[in-house]
Amino acid sequence: MVELSAMDYKPRPIDGDFLSRPNDYPVTGTHEGHEVRAEGTQRNDSEGKPYPTKFGIHGTYVAVDWESCIADGQCSDVCPVNVFGWFLRGDGQGGSGNDVKIEQGSEQWNTYRTDKIDPIREADCIFCMACETVCPTVAIKITPK
Ligand code: F3S
Ligand code: F3S
Ligand code: ZN
């Protein structure tokens, strides 16, 4: 868990229309079996300042905006089917408090700022919407199939 006040940017909510705006959010690759959109594209935070990272949006039906995600972890606490795992932790586990802690000013800080939650089991989602509701930065957009 990372305190929002400790961040040097102000996350903005994920763009809920990202799937219908392929010019702004083109598919730029895949990761752990899900699509990634707009990786490498400079985007701005809620104050209009450039985000320090360019990771894009991971997942399609369970989509996490990695610029918005600050490793709160409650999304994975509430998911009944264990869709999420921490990216930097790397062993498929999620859960608040289980993210990799990053020291401010370190090389990892410069690259990632925080661990990121990844929808590594996106296909298991039953669209209960709990993750979308609980995220404090509104980094998740669920689009039921
Ligand atoms: Fe889990 Fe969110 Fe789907 S809580 S079941 S990933 S809607
Ligand atoms: Fe990230 Fe929000 Fe989950 S900040 S870890 S997507 S609750
Ligand atoms: Zn991913």
C-alpha cells in the first residue's frame, strides 16, 4: 500500500471510454496473456502534468491503468476469483500490503514509482465489479462481455 500523499503526481481515473478510442489507446502489445494499450504514450495526470511513467492500460475487460494504479491493493483483496497479481512481486499473488515496497529516489522508484496490479487471470473475471468500486484512484474499468 502506498499513500497517495507520497506520490509526486496526482493520478487521474482511467478513461472509461478507452476501448472506443483506439487512436488514443492503440493496442501496443500483450503481457501475461492480456492486451496492453498506449504503452509508451505520454499522458497527463489530474493536474495536467506528465505522468512519470508510460505503462499504459493492462487488460481489456478487466483493465487497469498503470499510470493511475498506486498499489493500493484492495482490488485484489475483494476479487472473489483472484484475478490480480502484483507485477514486481512476480509470483502471481496480490493483496494489499504484499506489493514490492520501493524506496523513494531509488532506481525502481524512477522506473515504476509503485508496484502495479496486473489482471493476470483476466479470463476468470465474473464481473462482480467490486474491484472497480473499491479502487481509491479509480484505476480500474470493468467492461462485462
Ligand atoms: Fe474480480 Fe473485479 Fe472481476 S473484483 S471478478 S476482477 S470485476
Ligand atoms: Fe492499484 Fe487501485 Fe488496485 S491503486 S492496486 S488498481 S485498488
Ligand atoms: Zn499486464
